[in-house]
Amino acid sequence: MDEHTARTGGQVAVITGGSRGFGFELARSLAADGWQVVIDGRDADAAHAAAVELGVSVHAVPGDVTDAAHRAELLQVAEGLGELTLLVNNASALGPSPQPPLADYPLEVAREVYDVNVIAPIGLIQAALPALRRNHGTIVDVTSDAAVEGYAGWGGYGSSKAALEQVSNVLAVEEPDVRVYWFDPGDMRTQMHQEAFPGEDISDRALPATVVPALRRLLDASPPSGRWRAATLLAEVAS
């Protein structure tokens, strides 16, 4: 058996967009605690390099989350490692950079943003639900304050995240055996955030590694399904 088919037991997580940024740091944190973690990314070299850096319990499956065959492969690898208990829909598409007003937003790009940020998570959730129901697992849909605030230029990305939040909201009602969290990490110093503000200094934003403890606190506490902000969870840790 190879590394993808030899079952190791223990908890298994799938993190989309895990080759960099927040997904990468979350994979690092979970792996350090003994999880088997499956990550993906569209850049195969970056995904494999991330897995090598993070260690033998992190497994790279490069691909595009909008591809149903790739989503099936992610779950096949995960199921070969143990019991899938956590799905993190972290991969996101920003859209144009700089962000245009809705009056000028290219519709073909809007479709691409929705495919990555809404349709792909639904597809992955549908495929993962049998295992997550069986294992009383958890789904985390990574969202943004742009889903609930009216920021000029953020109509495409923000509305896609608002749609993802409502998907999460309804799913939480429909799936009582699964925890569903829509998690707002806040502004972070990531490549995507830099692309949203081309040429600007974003060094004042939080590093992704400093935000991961908020999600880990949420996962450890396992409260009822709902929307959670990293800032609130980190404040609770500090108090």
C-alpha cells in the first residue's frame, strides 16, 4: 500500500486551499496534534512543497476544487487514511485585482468566483456528508466580513461569501449530526489579501498563524453550529 491507501486511524481533515496562507497554517497545527491532513491547491509544485514542509501526516492532492473528479480524489485519499471528521472549505477566489464596482464587474469572472466560493464547497460537502454524518464530524466554511458589510468594490467576492454563509446556515438546520461553522478569520497577511489591495502595505494585518488558535478553540469547544468571528474567539482566549 502507498501513503494514500494505508489507513493510519485517528482523525482526518480535508483542507482546501491548504498549500499556503490560513489553510497551510491550520494544516500545520492539526498535524502537530496527530491529525492526518489532506490539502489541495491548484499549483501542484506548491502543494507538494507544502506537504513536504509540514511532514508525513500532511498529504497533497493538487487540483482545482471546481473539478468534481478532484473533489472525489480528495475524499478518496482522506478515507484511505482514517475517519474523516473535519472538512474545511478554505479555498477562495478573489476576482479581479483591483476590485471593480459592480457596475463594471465582468460577469464571466463573477461566475468563476461563485464556482470556487459557493458551488465547489457545496459539491465537496455533498460528497463528504456520508462520512461526516457517520463520524459526527464538522464542516468549516471560511467566510469574510465582506459577506455582511457593504464594502465598495467587494460586491463579487462579498456576495459569494454571503451565499456561502446561507449555505452553511441552511445546512446546519438540515444536518443535525454534523457541526457546521461559518468562520470569519478577519483580515490576514495573505497573498489573496495583498491582491485585493495591490501596491498597499498590509503588514498591519494578522499573520495566518496567529488566527489559527481561534479556529482550534472553536473545534475543541464544539459549540452548536453557527457563525463565529476569530476576533471574538481570540478575545475569549485572552480574557
